[in-house]
Amino acid sequence: MALPQTELDKQVEETVEALTVGIGRFLSGGDMDGVKRTDATFWHKGTQVLPKVEGKVTRSSYRAGWQRLTFRISTLAALGIGGYQAGWVHQDATVATAQDVWANPDPALAALEPGGIGAASVLTVGSAAYMVLTRERRELMREWVGPLHDALHRPLGLAEQTDPRRYLHVPKNFTDDDAEIRIDLPTRLGFSRDVVADLITQKLALQGVTFSWHPEGRTPYVLVKKTRKPPAKALFKDPKARELVAKAKESAPIIGFGAGGQIVSVDLDAESPHILVNASTGGGKSVTLRCIACQMLHHGSRVFVLDTKRISHPWARGLPGVTYCADIADIHDQLIALGLEGRRRTRVADKLGIDADPKAIGPRLLILLEEVNATMKQLARYWEKIRESGDPKVSPAIDALNEILYMGRQLRMHVLLVAQSATARALGGPEVREQFSTRVLARYSANAWRMLAPEVHPAPKSTKHRGRAQVVSGGSARETQILFFTETEAREWATTGKTAADVGGSVPVQLLRPPADSLADTPPTSTGELPPASEPPTDGARAADARNPATAPGELATNATATPPATPVPVVVDEDQAVGLREAAEHHLPGITLAALRFARANDPAFPGSAGKRGAELLYRVGDLKKWARNRPRAATGTTELD
């Protein structure tokens, strides 16, 4: 007869059974609580969480059983060896040492202090290095991989707790041309390929990609690669590119080439009259403007380069049809003159009617406004410097620019604006920024994309590929390789086409701000020819004109009249005086030596032409020399402060 089992026997049996199960789980490499959370086996690592699993799944649950067993045995061995060695060290002096430490702890603390400081230093440096080295990976997980997992786990039938890194293999450079994205698929292929492919392209903002599906075997996957991608380079010297540029419409210069080598351009008449270029330093802003401007000059357009950096477009200096303004006072005057010209063209268009030839209004005018962030500040400070009581607070040059932006494509006046950060405040308000329906973005930040192209979501990942940009127009973004002109090629192409006179009558080379009655009160001709421009004003006359309320932004219309001075101004006569280079260096151009003037005459294409001779000596107008001196190339100062 069997004896009844006591409570002690039951506890022993349960303990032995639990110990046996624990040893089995330990040696099998499974989770010690007995819950299988992933599809990992003893020999293969896991890729997804099993159905109906709740709570957070740790990384160790994805490891193969043999990996976890190895780690556990190594940990136990290290602890055992460490304990064994510690038991034999100073065994005989344990009690005495403990008593000494309690009696006098200072030596022990002093001995431990260097080690503690060293350990803390190593930990701090290691943590900082880890944060720096993994920053891009963490940004990738937060901005791209995490949202992709949120969109894909339901269509693929995966648990939400599945670690995205286990099945979404997205490299940091996944937008590069040769990048490859791999996504591991569940073995049960009960999902729609079209839905999954559409979600991948949308969440990763991919264009022109192909999907290579591999459903066979126990590890099905899909590869995503770019096939129709922009060319790595787009050079004007390529005969095919040169032929395409020659065939391009006069109103639609080629910006670059997109996926599959397709032409990327914008029609300034039909699509967008103005273009905004936004990029950080080294993003190719000046290259983009050079590409567009030289094509416009080839077709007979007039180009006005407003460049406070002075050195952005050396290729354009001295070209027929180009007015280069680098001094802030000349930029101020030039914008006001262009505002007057816009008003004149409005009257011409009104008289010609809707059926008239658009070219009858005059040649196309292209305004290149470099570094608007710095230029706007300098214009505002210059106006504060010269304005008098009763003058408007806002610079008339800034108001004239805004008027040009609002005038539209009918007047054939276009603004190419460059900014490192095209904020609403920098441009004069969000309504001004909306006038740029075409925007070229390169090396942009996430904030810049949300600010300038919020209609395109998600934002394509910015790339550091040289010459690569996103051209945003009509609610879509096209990845584009900008067409590259060397400075020599741009200059050659700009001078081998039509002239402004061929497309809209004779136009003066200089269109600096004239007196108020020279444009406003002069009736336009039937051909839309610009009236003759006056000579550039002096510094004193320029400040007086800028302060004249008759030419303020609200008074640029036809009723603007100039108030003649009560007495002749001797400075005006001095500006018209013809002098030799030696006299100019000694009396009119302080800080510029005679040798520098002679060198500029021989090498600078923007140096003014002679106004006559005195014996064998060439003479030059003082006003022309002063204007050249103000706008001559110099090293950029990197500040928005006035000199």
C-alpha cells in the first residue's frame, strides 16, 4: 500500500520539475519564461513577432537559440572564474583588512578614486562617441523606417511589436542611384503586392523604382532599386545636351535632366513667371542661375544681376545685355528703375490689347537676385540711412520688387531669386513666396522642405550628389541633375544668339534708375521700345531721388514728376567730365591706384569704354568709372552690414 504523498514531497517534485524545465530552456536557448515570442529557432534568428504576442519584445528574442546559449554559458563562466579568483586573493588577511578599512577608510577611498574617475571618463566618452556615430542611423529609423513599419505591418500581416530592423533593410543612402532596399516578407504570401509596393514608394518618397519579388524558399523578400534615374552628370559640352538646349523654346530654358534622361524645364510664359532657388552653401545655386541666364541671353533677353556677394557670376560681367550691380546703392536704384519699367509695360500692354504679339511689349527681362537673405537686410538698412522725415518706412526698392513679382507673366519680366533660407520674413511675407510656383531645392533640410514644398509629402530625402536637386512645380517634385555650363561655355552661348534689339527694339545697355519723368511721363512707342535712359546719378543725386516721395513705391505711376533743382549741382558736371586714368586715380577714385586701373582696362570686360581722346591719352567719364568702381569684383565680406 502506497504511502500518501506529503506536502514536502510535492514541493520537492515541483522544484525538481521547475529546475529541469529551466535547465531545458537554458540549454535550448529559449526564453526563460517559456513564452515563444518570435519565429526564431535554435539555428536561425527570428524576423517577426508571432501572432497574439502582447507587450514589448526585446532584441534577445530575435536571436537564434545557439547565440543565446553561448551568451549564457559565457556569462556564467566569467562569473565563476571571477568568484573563484576573488576567493583566493588575500584569504588569510580578509578580517584584518576589513577591520583596517572600517577603522581608516581614507586610503581605500583614495585608491578607488582614480579608478572611478577613469571608469566614468571612459563611459562618458564612449557614450558620446556612440551618439555621434549612430546619429544618422537613429534619424533614419525615426524619419523613414519607423513610419514605413507603421504602414506595412498590417498589409503584411505582421505584429505591431515586430522590430522594424528585423525585416526592413533600408540603407542610410537609400536615395542614391545605386542604393538597394530589401524587405523580408512573411512566408504566408497573403498580401497584395500592389498595395505593398505603393506604400513603399509613398513612405520612402521614391521615384522611378522597380520591385524584384522573390517569394520562393523560407526567406521570401523583395528588392527595390532605382532604374529610371537622372544621369550622374549633365554637361553642356555633351553634343546631345547642346542639341537639346539649341532646340529649347525661348520661354522654357532647360534646367536639367530627370529620370531616364527626360528634359526638366519650366515655361516662364505658361507655367511659372518666377523661380526660387533654395539651397545651402555648396548646393549649386549660382550654377543653376548660370544655366538659365545664359540660355535666356542666347534668345535675346536682358539680364540684370543683383549680386551683393560681387563674385557669384563673373562669367556675366561685361556681356552685352547684362547689367551687373554689386553695390547696394546701385541695386536699390536698379530695382526702382525696373519697377518703373514694369509700370510702363503695364500701360503698353493695356494699349496693345489681348490679341497683340507679346514681344511687342519689349524684350524679356530676367532679374537674378542673389542671396536674398542678405540683400533684403542691406536694402532696408540703406533706406534707413538715406530716408528723411515723411518718407515711407518700407524701402521703395523692396516695394518695386514685390510689384514685379505680382505683375505676372504678361509683362515678360521674370525674377530668379536665390536664398539659403527662403523664410517668409526674408522675402517680405508668405504671399510674396507664393509667387514662385516653381522652386528648385538642393541640399535642403526637412524644415526647408516643409516650408517651401508642403504639398509634396513625404519629402524626398536630400542627397549630397553633386548637381542633384528637386524641381517642385504643379504639386510634384522631379529629381533633376542640373545642366552644368562652365563659365566659358556660358559666356560663349550667351553671346552667340540674338540680341535684345532683335526681339523687341533697341534697349540701352544700362538701365539704372532715371529721373522720375524719363520713364513715367514718356509715352511708349508702338513697338514697345524703351525710352532712352539717363546717365547714372551721382551719390548725392541718388540719395535725393531715393528720398523723393514722387518716386516712392506708391507713386511709380504716370503722375510722377521730378522737381528741378533751384541751382545747378556742380557734382553732375563732374560726373560727365572726361578724364584720363591718372587724373581719375588721383582725384576721383580714392583707394584705387593707377596700376590697378590700367590692369582693369586690359583684363576686366566690365571696364567702361573710352569717351574720347586727349592727344594719345584715352579719356573716360567720371560717372562710368565710379559706377565700375562700386560694382567691381571684390572678395565677399560675409556680412550684411553697410560699409
